[in-house]
Amino acid sequence: MVQCQELKEENKVIGDCNIASFYNFANRRLWRNDSVGALKDEHNIILTDNSDKAELLNKHCGSVCTVDDRKLPTLDYSLPNGNVIDSVTFNINTVQKSNTASGPDDLPPIMFKHLSGCLAEPLSLMFTSFMSVGEVPGDWRKAIITPIHKSRLASVASNYRLTALTLHAK
């Protein structure tokens, strides 16, 4: 059934005789969701299995990252003149101009951009409320970690940086 749908789409692109439609179709077919190709480990063994690549990237990250000891860091500075911060407020304009990539919720960022005028005020109120009690919803503390290639050889784990994709408000 999927092959029938693909065949219909291919025939439509051919029948349209539209170069932009063709390139759009071809680019969708060529784009890969798997952003990490084969990686070489420390013994120059090529890893192609996704779990092996994930383990290698995890090992590298663990070697360069700080372990969370669940203790808050001590701050070496204080506010001038004995001032204190007793509340944090999120400005509607700041929330509206926020630019983020889509997360694992599969909601397109363009939707949030178009709805920003409607969502900015309730979100700014929610964020301010969360800051006042020092807590955010549990789903907002979860993330999918994905590797992003920085530069040089794509087969070397140290040439990736890890990025957290978090959920949008539900």
C-alpha cells in the first residue's frame, strides 16, 4: 500500500513537468533522518550499528563532561548594595521572539511562530509562575540528546556536540 502511494506521488511529479516540484520530491527522498554515519572507535574499528554509535558518543561525552553531584554550585559574587532578587518575570515580547528548534513532540516550530502572538502572554504567566515556586512540569525536564556534527571528519566521535531537544508546553 505504501509502495502504491509512493508510485502515485512519483507519477504526479513526472506528470507535473515542474522542476521545483521534482527537486522538492528528490530532496525529500535523499534526506536522511540518521544524522550520524559510521564512526571509528579508539581502535579504528568502524561502527555502523546505531546502539554501538550511541555508546561511543556516550563514552566520549562522559569523558569530557562534568558529573552531576546534585549539589548547587556556590556563587562567588553577590548583588551590589545588598540587593536581592525576590521574583523573576518573563516579558511577553521576550517569549514571543523566542526561536527554538522542534523537539521530540513533533510539533512544527512554524506553528509556534504563527501562534506566538496568542501564546506569548499565557506562556509568560506560566513561566513566571513556575519560577515563583521553583518548579517546572516533569516533562519539561526530559530531553532527547542528539549529536550534531561540528567540523572535520564525521567518523570521529569528538567531532560531535550533543544537543538536548526538549518538549514544548502541552
